[in-house]
Amino acid sequence: MDKIQDAIDILKIYNQEHIINLLEKLEGEKKQELIEQINKIDFHQLKELYDNTKKEIEIKENKIEPLPYLDKAKLSKETKEKFDRLGEEVIEKGEYAVVTMAGGQGTRLGHNGPKGTFKLDVYGKGKYLFEILTENLKEANKKYGTTIPWYIMTSKQNNEDTYNFLEKNNYFGYPKEYVTLFTQGELPLLDKEGKLLIGKDMKIREASDGNGGTYFSLRASGCLADMKERGIKWIFIGGVDNALLKMADVTLLGMAVDKGVQIASKSIVKANAHERVGVFGKMNNHPKVIEYSEMPEKMAEEVDENGELKYGEAHIMCNLYTIDAIEKISKETLMYHSALKKNAYIDENGREIIPEEPNSYKFESFIFDAFEFFDDIAILRGKREDDFAPVKNKEGVDSPKTAKELYEKFWNNQN
Ligand code: UTP
């Protein structure tokens, strides 16, 4: 009884009366589930997140400076060999693990199912994104005579589908005992008026809390402890939706070892000064991915003595960490960003509404916001045509069509 009253009280305080109406209609287990859900939600935090969506983004007086990087294509033969050897040693000794962030909703792609289960139409038969990632890891295992432990982050929504898909496909031949699925946290979605959405299951709609949730979830799920037990020293974290992602790049790894840094990242050069991507820089003396909206236009156009953009290194979700770095970040609080997205909901007449336009805020923390907890980061510039074939949109840029072309072009050149 107390729990019901607690739930009603809090809903009243935060103007969520439509959920009280729902609660009154439900019975038995469904009612209990909703009460439990309400009592777990941090309404104060949610209100703050909603209020922030109404505030003008204030661009503070920040000291922005370029960050040095090394260009993989321009390394001397000796340096490249030194880095490669150092990186190979880490992997050969079994001190390397890989994390795939696969908890996103993939709303722009609109694929029915987890993004990793999307089949890219390559070489006639097609390949699933998970299959492409597995092939990349299997190739590394063969090269370095080891099996790299692979941790896949899912969301509460897609965990079961992801698990069933991988089981059905026998993990595309990856040794199952080296694959661990773990689930990330969630936050409720809010409509434009700050109201909670009701889902088809008569619960409050929640969605994964952004790829910045990876760090906390690695620790909370026990994966970090598992990594320690296995003697892992370096961890690569990448997305699920880049068909050219190189998850075991020994040059990147060796460079990080050589420089003695805690974090490293692979970049690609911006297509032009105004490409809408986040770029690496130093902000107030700490490494940061500066979003295009945060970068004054003039600064975005600045070039160095070689005519290259000073802020030209785009972040491509290709990040590397020591295990100590992950441990440290997992205990920090990352800020949340909001994004308006399309999310279906049940209206007051019980009908499911599938919106055609973005209708609700999703709150997400970003993986790269953790860089500022460090003094330094090592950046290796890769190549767009070798390293980046994202599958984001249904059509146009960064779509299955562009990813297919990039993927096939890359592999045709290898053979
Ligand atoms: P995006 O930010 O591009 O999001 O994710 P998305 O979910 O794939 O697509 P949209 O924006 O809804 O269309 C970049 C990477 O981060 C992962 C994604 O799975 C992808 O690999 N991600 C994103 C998570 O693992 N969890 C999240 O909460 C968000």
C-alpha cells in the first residue's frame, strides 16, 4: 500500500498524472511492475535533464588548443615497426580485450532489431554487422596466436534479441566462452512537454542512457573484474556500426604503450572545415572531443604551417584505454546530453502512436566526455577509406549504400 501511495505522490509532485491514470487501470502483476518502475526513477534528476533542454546552450569562455597527433601513413619505417611490435606483444600475451557498444537504438537506420543484426548488402550474399566485426577479431586472433576476449554491451531492450541472434549464428565461429554480453543502464524518455511516455507493455518507456554508460556498466556488470582476472591490461572500445572498424590495430596500441598514456584514439581527417563531426582538441588543458556546435567558425577553418586544419582530427569511436583508466572513469559522473528522437507511445485512448517526426527527448552520456578526466591522450590519424564506413542513416550519407561501397572497395584493394 505504501509503495502505491509513494508512487502516486511522486507522480503528482512531478506532474505525471497520466501515469496515475494508467496505474488505476492496471491490476495484478502489471500494476506491481509499474509501481516498482516508478519507485526506481530519479524524478529529480529527470526534471533537471528536461529543464536543461529548454536552456540555451551556453558556450563558455573556453581555452581551446589543438592536440598533437601522429599520422599513421607518415610514420617512419622504424617507428611503425616499433609501435607494431609493442602492440603485438600486448595482444600475444593475452592482455588485450575488446568491447563493442551495441546498446544504441539505431533510430535513424530504422532497422527492426539490434543494429548488429543488420545485414549489409556486400558481395551478393551480404554480411551482418556482427559478422563483419567477428571476422575482424578472428583475423587478429589468427595473426597473433591468441583469442581476444570480446565484451558486447547491449541495452535492456535489445539484449535478448542480440543473444538469440548470436546463438543462432553460432557466434559466427567465435569461441563462445570468449564472448560476454552485458547490459547498460536506462533513463526514461520524455515528450516535448516533459511527460513520460507509456509503452505497449503498459510501462514507462525507457531507453539506454548513451554510450558513455559503457564505463559504469563494465564495472557494474562484473566485466571489469572479469578482465582483471584474465590479466587484461588494455581495452579497445568501438561501435557496432562501422563496417571498417579495426579492433586490433597494433600501431595504435603500440603507440599508446610507447607514449605511456592511459587513453588513445584513432582519428580520421575531417572532410572539410565545416563537416559536422566532433574533433579532437584540448579544452582548458584537457583532451576533449569538441562538437562542431562548440567550435567557433573561424577556429574550425584555422590551418597550420603545412596547410592542414588545426582542428581536423575527427573522432570515430575508435578508443583505447588502460584497465586503470576504465576503472577510474567508471567511478566518475558523465554529463547527459539530450536528443529529440522518434519514439512510439500509447496515447490517452490506448492507441499506439508511431511518430513521423521526433517527438521525445532521449538522454545520453557520450563516451568521449570521459577524455577530460585525463591530462593527455595519444591520437593516431588513420584513413577514412581504411577505417570508417559508418551505418547511421537509412539513405544518403553514412548509409548502408555508402558503407557497402567503402567496404567492398577496401577489401577489393586487399585481395
Ligand atoms: P549512435 O550515437 O550513433 O546511436 O551510436 P545509434 O543508437 O546507433 O543510432 P541513432 O542515433 O538512434 O540513430 C554510436 C554507437 O554507440 C552505441 C551504438 O550502438 C553505436 O555503436 N550506443 C549508443 C550504445 O551502445 N548505447 C547507447 O545508449 C547509445
